[in-house]
Amino acid sequence: MRRVGRVLAAAGRFGRLLLVAGLLAGLGLPGLALAMRPWLPDLIALMIGVAALRIGPRQALGAVRQLPQLIGVVLAYQVALPIAVAVVFWLAGFEGIAIATALILMAAAPSISGSPNLTILVGGDPAPALRLVIIGTALLPLTVVPVFLVAGGFGGVASVLAAATRLMGVILLAASVAFLLRRMLFGTPSPEAIAAMDGVSAIVMAVVVVGLMSAVGPALRTDPAAFAGWLVAAFAANLGLQIAAALALGRTGLAADRTALSIIAGNRNIALFLVALPASATDPILLFIGCYQIPMYLTPILMNRFYSTLQARE
């Protein structure tokens, strides 16, 4: 067991490189990526469970007094931002184009379930990320309604509500099982156990990204110009929102949590809408969704120095 623990701890230390390896495997092995797609829901549930196991119920729930602030962050991220994006495109006369659809849906989506894992990889506290994953997903049935009313063109909200409910159920089930296992097996985990769990988290994320890249590899070979354009848009949206959120949150009462909350600002679960909206709305942005995985999984590398600087100032 000690040898396994050492191997897992090493995986945690080299977690950023594992994510790059997963991205490259997804790009270079399209057959493997397609074969893994059916397993993505199970792997994502496992990823949530590993994060919850590391954090524990006390840290995950956090202080009740923070709840109004976190709800405010969700409203800013999932209502105010997408409505602002929709208004900008409308004023510019570009409403309804694919890039507008992509950015509005990205901004309206809750956090990706892997945001606590990404936070760990940049040295931040993952507990605020897990809280916002839960709150943002729970509020999605409410936050998506005004966005869809303003933006239009996305059809009814019933399927979105159903998808959000399913996702919330997966998150709560995975977290509950993880909390129970932590209580039964670990109590208060030792530093060695925490390091091993970080390694498991990195390995699971590296495996998940292979399946998420299934649409990108073929596009890179058949239409590199379109791939490049969508990739630039994905990087600008993801990293730009992270930086903007970090600067804005530094002036609020959530400054101590801004590493996790800034990662969430740029890394959203836009793939949720693939199972909730008609194909006419999502087909034009499938390549964006694939390209969006690249800055997402490169966040621990590209943003590590940025977040290290923020943490040093806190």
C-alpha cells in the first residue's frame, strides 16, 4: 500500500503534465477518445467523488454566513454575465451567430465539476470551488430562465431544467458517498493520504479529457482554419474571464477564495447544454465546446504563476 501511495503522490506532483498527456492522447487517438465517450458520465461522477473525499463535508459546506456571497457570485456569473454578452452581440447586430451562441451558453453554464481538482493543481483551496459547483448547479433551473428570455433562440427551458436536475443528483450522490467513505476510512486524512488523493484526482482528470476531446481531433485534421478560430475564441473567453474575476474578487469579501472562484469564472459546464437543447442550437458550436477543453485543462499550467502570485499576496 505504501508503494501505491507513493506512486499516487507522484501522480499528484506531476498532475499538470498528466493533463497535457490526456489532451495529446485525445487529439492523437480519436478512436480511443470516441470509445471513452460513453464512460464520461461515470468518470465525471468519480471525479466529483474524489474531490469531495479530499475536502470533507465540513469544508465543503463551509460557513453559512458565506452563502449570500456565493449566491451573489452565481447570479453574477450565470445571469448578469450571459445577459451582458447577449446585449453586446445584439447591439453589434451579431445576435444569432455561432460565436454569440457559444459565449452566451458558456457564460450561462454552472462550473465544471472538475473545478475543485483544477484548484488543487494550482495550489488553491478546493472547498470554495466545490461549494460553488453545488450552488451554481442547484440554481441553474432559476438562472437559465432570464438568460434564455433575453437571448432567445434556444427553445424551451424544460429540457435544461431536467438536465440540471440530473447533474445535481449526480453531484449530490457522488459527494454523499465520498463523505461517508471519508468518515468510515479516514476521519482526518494524513498528509500522505491527501497527497495520494491528489494523485487519483489528477489521473481521473487526465482520463476524462481524452473522451472530451473526441470532436477536436477530426476537426484539426479536416478543417484546421476553423479549429484555429474557435481555439482562439475559447482561450480568450476562458483565460480572460479568469483574470477579470480574480481582479474583481480581490476587492470583495471573497478575496481569500478568489483562486477557486476565478477558475470557475472561466471554466463552465457548457457541455450540459448538449443534452438539454435542440441540435439546431448546439450543432454549430460543437467545435467550440471541444476547443474549450484545451484552455480548461491547461489552466493549471498557463495560470499557475498568476494564481501563485495572488495566493502570495493573500
